[in-house]
Amino acid sequence: MKKIAVLGAGSWGTALAGLLGNKGYSVCLWGRPEDGVLDIEKTRENRRFLPGVFLPETVSMTTDMKEAISGAWLVVISVPSQAVREVTLKLKPWLGPRTVIVNTAKGLELKTYLRMSQVVAQVLGEEIINRYAVLSGPSHAEEVGQGMPTAVVSASYYKRTAFLVQEVFMTSNFRVYTNPDVAGVELGGALKNIIALGSGITEGLGFGDNPKAALLTRGLSEMARMGVAMGARSQTFAGLSGIGDLVVTCNSLHSRNRRAGMLIGQGKTLKEALDEVGMVVEGVTTARAAYELARRIKVTMPITRATYQVLFRNKDPLEAVSDLMRRKKKHEIEEIVKMTEGW
């Protein structure tokens, strides 16, 4: 059996390890000792992050990076975005010259504002880009682990890599599309978490469906605006990694970002909300990175700015909503207005 390494024994890494193991691949799931790897190996269940989902015997566990990577023809990086650089540095000495890298982390690196493909390329060299793919879309680990129908996107600059990853992950319940727009797919997955935090905050404030619909719609516009400014294609944000992931993250009971936002809207501090969620909330660090990046490249992102101010500047959530509603009047889609003669 061909060996695949999955790095990260959280909920998503565990779900993907199970999916690949059930397809017949020999999977080595790597995690830190504090992730409970030994317990997972003993019980075949990640009781901390993905209870109720049992791993097949084709999945082995380890805390040793060399053991995980050695002999693997494909490596899945499934750790929080702020840990991608550290984990990539650890795997580098053992990586084969033809090994394919699949990233599933959704975020922007703090301080550098880099997308995950850029972080990986900095560590492993630009030549890795042809062997790199991002796997993203509306895919909560809890549902994938239970075999519920799910659709995601494999994006790579190199067509053959995108198709290869599509083939590896595709099952009767896990449908994989391909896309050449790596920047768009990565940014969609990262930026939607900010909007989900904002959406959760409005729910926590007790608002209804109207503000949520407005926030999702204008949030998508904001995501695409940032994406285009960074070289992505606007059409990608209308796909699974854009609006698809946005809808599920803003509405699902599984969504950590939505839950954290709700707690903040109900009056909890950021620290209290994160402690109660108990797992990584990617939108928090991404909100800071995206806010700072938007200022640097002069992209208007009012929802991101408002969310950042609530999270890091102690702005009252009600005041933030009020400020968004009182912004100056504008057209809904500026590009259409510019192209419409005589309007």
C-alpha cells in the first residue's frame, strides 16, 4: 500500500486520515504527545477532537516526524495556520524529492501576511509549488468522519497535481473538484472565518436573519475584493472554497468561529470565548493579519475592520454594527455601475 502521512491529530487531520485509510492507503497520523496520539492508537478514536469516529487499522499513529514522513509519497499538512511554518520546517529533512504536499490549513500567517502556499514555498523552496495543492471547501470534520456527502476543491498551480489530489481523496461521499486558482482558494478559506466571527457576534447580540444575510453577502464581496487585489480570480469566491465555505461556517453548529463570535456578542471577552470553545479559532489570528494587510495594500474591508476592533480594541459590538450601518452611501456592485452606460 502507498504510504500517506497526515500531520496534525486534530479533528480535521483525524477525519482525513480515516477517509484515506478507508480507501486502502497506509496512513501515518502524526501529532504531538499532548494531542493524545497514544490514546488514539489504543482506542482507534480521537476522543478529544473527533469522538464517535473510529479509525481503520490502516491508520497508524506516531509522535516522531521522521517516522511519519519517511517513505510517504504524499504529505497532508493539517495543523493550525500559525503552526504551518514550524511543522514544515520539521518535515523538511525527511521529505522525498517527489513527495506531494497537500495543505488544509485556512489562514494567513501573522506578521508576514503570507498565504499557506507561500509559507511552504519559503521553507521548502519555490520548486515545491508544482507538487503543492490546497484542499479546501465546506467540510466540517464531524460530518466527513460520519461519511456525510461533502464537496471540496483541490487547487494547484500544476494541473497534474490538482488531478492527482482529486483522485487520492475522491470517494462516493467526498467529491473533489479542481481549480488552478491557488490564491483564491486559500484566501476564501482564510477570510470566511472573519465573516463567520462577525456573523456569530450578530447572533450573540440577538439579531435575526436579515443582518446575517447582509453580513454574509457583503462579507463575500469583501473577500473577493481582497482576493482580486492579491491576484486571485473573483469567480473562485462564488465556488465551494468561497461562498460554500462561508455559508457552512456562518451557520453550522460545528463552527468554532461562529460559536466564538456568539459568545463575544453575548458579552464574553475574547479570552473567555476562546477558553470556552476550547479549540483553535482560526478567524481570530486571520482577522488581525487581514486587517493589517488591507491597510497596507489599501483595500476597503469594513466588516473585517469592525471585527478586528471588537476583538482587539474592545469596541462594543453594538457600536460596531451601528458604524457599519451608517457608512456612506454607495452602489452595491461598483464594477457594474462603471460598465453601465448612461446609468
